[in-house]
Amino acid sequence: MTVFIIRRLMQALVVVFLMSIIVFFGVNVIGDPVAMLISPDADQAEMEAAIRRLGLDRPIHEQYFAFIKGAATGDFGRSFIFGEPALKLILSHMPATLELAFTALFLAVAIGIPLGLYAGLYPDSPISKGIMAGSILGFSLPTFWVGLMMIMLFAVHLQWLPATGRGDTGTFLWFETSLVTRDGLSHIMLPALNLALLKISLAIRLTRAGVREAMGQDYVKFARAKGLSPRRVILVHVMKNILIPVVTVMGLELGSLIGFSVVTETIFAWPGMGKLLIDAILQLDRPIVVAYLMIIVLFFVLINMIVDILYSILDPRVRLQEQGA
Amino acid sequence: MTDTQIIAPVPAKAETPFAQFRAEFFESKIAVGALITLGIVVVLALLAPWITPQNPYDLAQVDVMDARLPPGEEAFSGYTMWLGSDGSGRDLFSAILYGLRISLAVGVASGVIALFIGTFVGLFAAYVGGRVETLIMRFVDLQLSFPASLVALMLVALLGKGVDKIILALVVSQWAYYARTVRATALVERHKEYVEAAICLGLSKARIMFRHILPNCLGPLIVVGTVQVASAISLEATLSFLGVGLPQTQPSLGVLIANGFEYMLSGRYWISVFPGLALLLTVVSINLVGDHLRDVLNPRMKK
Amino acid sequence: MTEILKVTGLCTHFFTRAGVVKAVDGVDISLNRGEVLGLVGESGSGKSITGFSIMNLIDAPGRMTGGRISFKGRDLSQLSETAWQDLRGNRIAMIFQDPMMTLNPVLRIDVQMIEAIQAHEKVSRTTARERARDTLGMVGIPAPDERLKAYPHQLSGGMRQRVAIAIAFLNKPDLIIADEPTTALDVTIQSQIIHEAQKLTRQTGTAMIWISHDLAVVAGIADQISVMYAGRIVEHGPTDYVIDNPRHPYTYGLLGSVPSANKRGARLFQIDGMAPNMLALPRGCAFGPRCDRAVDVCAAAPGMSQSCTQKFRCHNPVPEAVKVAK
């Protein structure tokens, strides 16, 4: 197990290293930092001064090492717009995004798994067909457009929930979160649901497929032959088998939720790091863009690693393979 | 449990594989409906300059006095704006058809380019094998561990706006799906008897790859292709909506929806909703066709 | 001897898109306390479906469409689902074919055993656990305490089947339906399992229906044999008679195709053709097209004939004088 974790850590480090090269060269080779950073009507002298100040006249590998050195110490430069360190800005916007992503993940699991379970147990009922049709729509509909429709329906037309912004926050343990105030909850409802839609569809499909497969397995029939109640057969024998893979996949989706929150945050004016990124792109605030990309990469790698390790702890079969390997 | 096996009658065989495919495809009413819808959408988009009441980007034809007309209202120049007009007085119906052209063009172009690159890389990996293959596939896996939308967003963040840049971002974010599909199929095919027979005949490796293995990858490629084109269209719309995709001079559906967003809170729903419905119709019908194609083309689904 | 199980005219049909499959079509079974019935037939003959019908474990599109099952004198046809739950695993237990598949891979052995006890009796976990351990010992599992804490994949196939048998015996049922319990096992383990099962039925007085496609296995354990073909019982009688003097050509063929030391070098008998398509059974005798004794009357379905020793469903049975070469 320890060997497995160490091996997994090494892999993660390699990925982060590779991505740092890609992001850095993406910025400096594909994109033209001079054009991105300096206003077009600056004269030659201003341009050269700026290039020197940013170290852009040095050889590219030296620039890269400077970048890595900075990144390792958390220094991605200062935001051009806010004048604050980029990392600090992103970290200050991170709680709002994480709150949104985790709420969406919770919604996806809490809504998707029961619906998928129902659709898997009664595949021919009209309700199940409705659920499956809904999940196809959930996959096909562009998130941003559904967000607009939600605003139109719930905020403009019905006026049930506020359309934009993050509401009041309260403190829970040592977190500042909007999940503990009424106003905060009403503000997070729509964006979290919007962000969760795709993942609800995913959870429905995964659960349904898993239930359908498990129900045909001998061990379910054997459990029934033992005289267990349908409740116990489904909740213990079927669900225990399904939950491990479903929860694993859903955990892996946390990274993509954080990534996708860019869209949701823009629509609902949610003050998270996704919104910060879009504003930074629009205002050519390069340090923020670079810092965001590196942090997202780090998130992905970390989440993948943690889920992998958790999975191998949870599933007795994988555990044994690891021992055997 | 072997006792429960139930032998299904063998379906009558159609004359050619294509006829059989066609027969199976047309079995699903939903898929046929989606195909027809998709056909109508494509034709409308292609014919846009000839069938729309106005060219929404010819300033001489647009009247600001017509701005924000609700659906069904009559414009100053006399024709009815069935879908209403946008903030600068463009007929929405015309703008949507022109937008569809751009959305479809970007989606199909990036889909096709990604398909070619991905197919080539996937075949190449399966062809050379060994370390190079491992390296290529490791890279493919690495990229696929990030969602395509995030990769595309990263790229536009680095590249900036513009049609060429969006297409580049979409291609880079999608080629890996094709590469993985082709390589997986090629690996399966490589071990089949007909390939071994071809090797015994002394045919060159390249010839075997392109003449024997590639045609067998077409089924999975078509399936992945339809889904990827749909997601490319949707992704472009998303990026354009965020303001980091196509510029205002190339108003795709995403740009139209973004333009209507500001009017939404004041109740002028149509400026965003109708372009959105057009997008929806396109993406959903492509997905439904792709879904059914997978059922028909995937031999595992057939018993 | 008291009759434990009486099945009359059992019909279980599957309503598929391609048509109705009469998987079980008029099966009679009568079983006394402590008796072992061997239910023999090839794949698709309906023997497993018969077993599942008795447990009321037939899933859609299948349905029991006719017949009567009475268990210890009680008619089961009107039983509610909760009453069935009470019966299953308690009075009637089942052992499945593939021990790799029957135990839930993500639950420990003790969980799977204790729940089987607690589903039927209000006992504490500790008591249930003790009983589980004792039963594991009974079926010849060494170090039962450790095995209880194991996951199924940590045990060998033979060991898992022993666990499954232990689960079946946990509540000392009156009847056990064993659905090809040794088919998936090695031959050496097969005989151990058969031996174990035989010993347990004798000790506990449990009746058993042993379903198998292998006449040789059944001959070693069963008191009576029923041979099934295409959803019907084609021959029934005490094991010795059926083995020594099969009357139905199908039974005769099955016995002839068993290799044995005495037949070395001789050509094995084989039954021509393939198992019938259950959607399109031949008219008349279902075995007719494959039968080398078929005559014109076989175009009409044969009824059950009764000799002094056994019953068979054939117009032109193998004569009593003809014995199977052994």
C-alpha cells in the first residue's frame, strides 16, 4: 500500500512538472507575451523597458527556471489590474468556488444516485423513461444556456430565488461559508444546481447501469434465496457494489466541477476563481491566468491521486491485487 | 444459470452491410426524427443568405428603430419579425441562421481537423508500437484526464480570440479522443486473422494499416466524430458566451446568446432564448443521431 | 416417510419479444423427508428454472403460469411475498452453480452468514456468529474463525462453495435445492463437496433436489432421478432402475455417452443433433427429431407411461431387457 501511494505521488509530480512546461511555453511561445502585456500604442523604448523588467530578454530556459522557482514559492507575479500577488488573489476567491463545487457534487450524488437506482430497478416504468430522457437532455444541453433559463424561470419569472451574486456568509467551524445563512443558501441554490446538472446525469447513468448489472448477478439472486428483504438486498448487496465505482467516478468529477465553475460563476456572477479567470483573460491579466492554470492542474492531479488511493482502500478486490502485485 | 439462455431467432440478412446498416438505423423513430431535424437545420444554415428577410450584418438593412421588438412584431421595413429583434434592431430569425452557419462551420471544421490528426496519431502509435506508442498514449491519457472544455479554455486563455484560434483550441482539446479510439480499434484489429493473413502475404506494414485496419476503424470513428462535433459546437458557444471565443464580428449562436444576456433580466427573453433553442436543436439532434449510430455500429450491443 | 414437497403440473413460461418460451411445462415432483432427488437434463431443459420456480425466484419476463407447489402440506401458490421471504433460506434453501459469483464480493463472509440467520430469527449478532462458525466447521472448513473475517475473493472456489453450502444449512432447512453445485469445481473437489452434502443431508434429515447435467454425479447421490428434456420430465424412477435400465431413449443416450473404464476403446454413444430451440419445439415428442427409435406415432406428444419400476414419456421405449453397457 505504501509503495502504491509513493508510486502514485511520483506520477503526480511528473504530471505537474509536465504541465508547468506546457503552461509556461504556452504563454511564452504560442502566445506573444509582449503583445499580451504591453499596450499596442506603446513606443519602442517603453516596450524594451517592459521586456527587460519582465525578464523576457533572457534565454527561454532561464525564464522557465525563474518561473518554476517563483511557482514553487507561490510567486506567480502580481496582477496587472489589482496590483496584488496573483496567488493571493486566487486563493482569496477559492473558498467561494470550492463551496460551489462541493455543493454541486453533493447535489449530483444526492439527486443522481436515487434517481439512477429507481431507473435501474424499474427500467420499464414511465418514470424511469422520463428520468433517462432527462439525463440525455442533461448531457446535451450546454450548461450556460440552462443557467440562463434557470435565471429566467426562477429569478425573473417566478422570483423565487436571487439571480446573481453570493449571499451573506456565516462562519462554520473555521470556514466562511454561505451554506449556513438563509440568504447564502438561497443564492447558492441556482448556481449549484446549474453546475450539478451534467454530473446528475452522469450519476444517474452510472447508477442505473450498475444496478441493472448487479440485479442480474448471482449474488443478488443468492441473497434473495437467503430470504433477505428486498430492502436489504438493494441497500446492502446491490448498493455496496455500486457505490464504490460510482463514488469514485463522482470524486474524479470534482476537478471538472471546479473547472466548469468558470461558466456557472460567469452567469450567476459568483465571486469565485472561475469568474476571476474570465475577467483576467478579458483584461489580459497574464499572471492571474498562469497562476489559475497551475492551480487547476494541481487540483486535478491531487484529486485524481486521492480518489485513486481511496478507491484502493475501499474496494477489497483492488486491495488484494495490490497485495499480490 | 445457463438454463435461462433464450435463443433469439436470427434476423434476416440484408444484401449488403450498408443496406443492413440503413435498415437498422431507420428502425428508431427518434433517430430518424433527429436526423431530419439536423438536415433541416443544416439546409437552413447553408441557405441563410438567400432565405432570410435581411442580412443582419449589412448595416444598410438594419434599422436601430427596430431594436428589441418582441416576436411577431412588424419591422419598419414592412416584414414581420417572427422571432423578434435584438439590441441593435437585427431580425433575430436572420441572425440565428447566420449564426448557425458560423457555429456549424467552426464545429465541423474543428471536428474534421481533429479527426484527421487524431486518426493519424492513433494509427501511427499502433503502427510503430513499442516505446513510442507508450509515450504517445501516455500523453493522450494525460490530456484526457482533463475535461476538453477546460483544455479549450486554457488554450483560448493563452491564444486570445479569433476564429482560427478557437478552431485550434477545439482541435487540440479533441484530437486525443479520436487518437484513443483509433488506436484501441487498431489494436483489436491487428490481432485478427485477416491482418495476420495480410502479413503472411508480405504486404507492407503501412499498407496493412491504411488499407486493412483503417477501414475497420471507421465505425467507431463516425460515432466519436458525431459526438465530438456536437460537443465542439456546444463548447464554442460556451466560450463565445464567456466572451473568450469568437469576436463580435463573427457572431455565432454563442455570441448571440451572450448579447441577449443583458436584456434577459429585464424580461426581453427572446434575444437569448431563440438562439439558444437553435443551438439546442442542433446539439441534441446530433447527439441523438450519434447515440443511435453507436447502438447500430457497435457489435457488442448486437446479440 | 412424510412428503415434504409435492409439485404438480408446474409450468413456468418466459414471455420474450420473440415468443413464449415454455421453459418448464408440466413438471411433477414428489419428495420425502431426507430424500435426494436428482434432476438431470442438458442446458436449457428447464431444470434450473424448475428449482427457481420452487423458490418463487422467477424474474420477468418469466412467470409461473400453472401448477401447484405444496410444501409440507401447505399450498404455496397464494403465499404473500413476505411469507415467501420467511420461507426462503429458512425452510427451503438454495445452493448455486458458480461459487465465484454467488457470494457478494464486497461483503465479508460473516456479514453474509449472519444476515441469513438474522433474517429469520431474532438472535443477537454474537449468537448468530457462533452458529455461523459452527456451521462452517460442519461443512469441513478449517479455521472457521479466520474464514468468517475473509472476503470471498480470499477463498478458493471449493472453499467458497463450502461457505455457500454452510449458508444453505444455517437455518436447518427442510429442503435444499442445489443447482449444479459442483459443475464449476475441479473433479477432486467435486467429490468432496458431494460427500459433504450427502453427509449433511443424512445428519439433518434435509431433503434435497440435486440439479445436474451429469448423470454420473447424480447417480452417486440421488435416491430418485428425474430426467428433463425441453421443459418436461421424460423419465422418473429410483436411481438404480433408471441407471440400470433406462426406458426413455434420451436417458439411454445420456448414459451411453458417459465414458467409463469398461468402455475404453469402444465408441461412445452420442445423441444426434442439438438441444431444441425452445421457441420452436418440434410437434409431438420434443425429442423425436434426435431419436433413433422414433416411429410414426411420435408425431403426437407421448403421455406418461408407468412400468413397475419407473415412469417414462415415450411411445417406443427402450425394452426392459436392454441394459446400458457399463
